[in-house]
Amino acid sequence: MAIRNRNLDDGRLGEILDELVEGQLSGVASITQNGETVTFRGPAEIERQIVAVEREIQRREDLAAGITRRRSFVSYPRTSKGWH
């Protein structure tokens, strides 16, 4: 179950990030949000949620500062034809 980051205010989002990092460091695989306990399957899932929360915090900071970030994608050919 993922934590719904966009529904939270900035203060609570920071608290959740702190709880996730603390849980990751101490080996605890669950946190409580709004009276509901979220249990993670493993360290990789906790890490993904930490990255998602950090990304949401960065998005909000960029929005407040008027910064627009666009993702660019680069594709590379997957064939060896023509490449020597």
C-alpha cells in the first residue's frame, strides 16, 4: 500500500519522511499514518517510498519557487547494425 503524498500538508509529509528513514535505519517495516498502519514488504519498498516522498517534497518546493522541471528521455538504438 502506497502512502498518498499529495493529500498531505508539507509538515506531515516531512514527518512521514522522517518516520520512513528512521524505520529503514532501525529495521522497522511499518509506519502509522492517520490511524492506519502501512507495512512494507522489505527494504527496497521502503526505499521506493522514501524516494517518492522526497520527489513530492522537491515538486512542492519547485512549484513554490516557480521552477518547472521537465523530464527528457533519450533513446538509444538496440541494434549493432551500422555501429563499428
